[in-house]
Amino acid sequence: MTGPDPRVLVVTAVEAERLAVARGLGYRAVVLAGGVGQAAAAATTARAIATAPRSYDLVLCAGIAGGFDGRADLGSTVLAARSIAADLGAESPDGFIDLDELGFGTSTVEVDPTALAGLRRALPYAPVGDVLTVSTVTGTAERAAALRDRYPSAVAEGMEGFGVATAAAQAGVAFAEIRTISNPVGPRQRVAWRIGDALTALEAAAARLADSLER
């Protein structure tokens, strides 16, 4: 997020998120709704990078997410230090085994440190931690507790980050992730979700990023 004309690609899951980011960033980035889940997000990101008229400087995954209680409040904004595919691996009698332990690759993508530093300057109030990518949204206290124990630095849970991160990494483009919190990770109580507040926070965060892109 440096230089006179940064080329930024933002990938969200759904149109409501895309509109919130686009309102905040204006013309300063290409903003796409890539679909829900890792596969759709990765495919959209890879296609956008491959067909761009010139290279992107940064790929940013953005959207609303669940926040871990005590680490990310409803309506708050969080920044990823790492994107982790939290359910990519194998179950065993001794617990979950991730790809790294299995020896099949890695389930973690580090956020570009320069990009993260820029996001932190623009959003100094945002907690920084691991953002988990899951294929099934957590809906029980037991699974939430298991994720908290397995990933003690996790602040939020989404469904697209690792897919976007993988596509960016394979293309050699810097990656970062920003999330605003619509619900707690745990028992699914839809009436308590604050999707509107999270989308408002997403637009506000994007506007702060727009200011930083102009400097």
C-alpha cells in the first residue's frame, strides 16, 4: 500500500460486502464479490490476477466474520497476521491434524508484513491476530472452544481468506485480510447477529484505507 498509484484487488464473498468496500474505497481499488467459500474465492482471485492489464501490488480479502469472544467485539474491525485453513486436515482419535503435521503442505499463509504495517497505520484500533478460514461456520460452544484452544491467537473466523491468500501467494502478490465482526463464534443465534453494523464498520474501515492510499 505504498507508492503513487498502488494497484489493489479486494475480494469479498457477497455483493453486500463488495458494495460496502467499494463505497469506502471509491475508485482506488478493484473490488470483486468472489463467492462464498475457499474454492470460489480462490478461483475469482486467480482469474482476476491473471487477466489484469497490469500487476497488482496487493490482494486484500475483506468482509464480515465471526469474532472470538474476548478477542473481537461485535462491530469491531480486525486484521489478520495469518490466514489459517482451520479445518483442512484430518481427524484422529487424538484430535485434529493439520496439513503441516500430515506433511501434505501448509494450512497457513502469512500476511505480507509491509501490507500489514500499512493497515495498522490506517486502522490503529484494530486487533491483529490469526483469521481462521472454515468451510462450515462454527455453531456450537464445543467447536468454538476447540478452535480457541487450537489457535490461541485467532481473532475471527471467515470462509474465504485462505483461498484468496493461496491464489495471491501462487501469483507472487502480497496478501492481507481485514474483517469486521457481525457475530460471536459459537452457538448459532441469528437474531443476535449484527450484520448491518458489521457492513457499516467495513465501509468505514475501507474509507480509512482509502485515505492511506492517497498518501
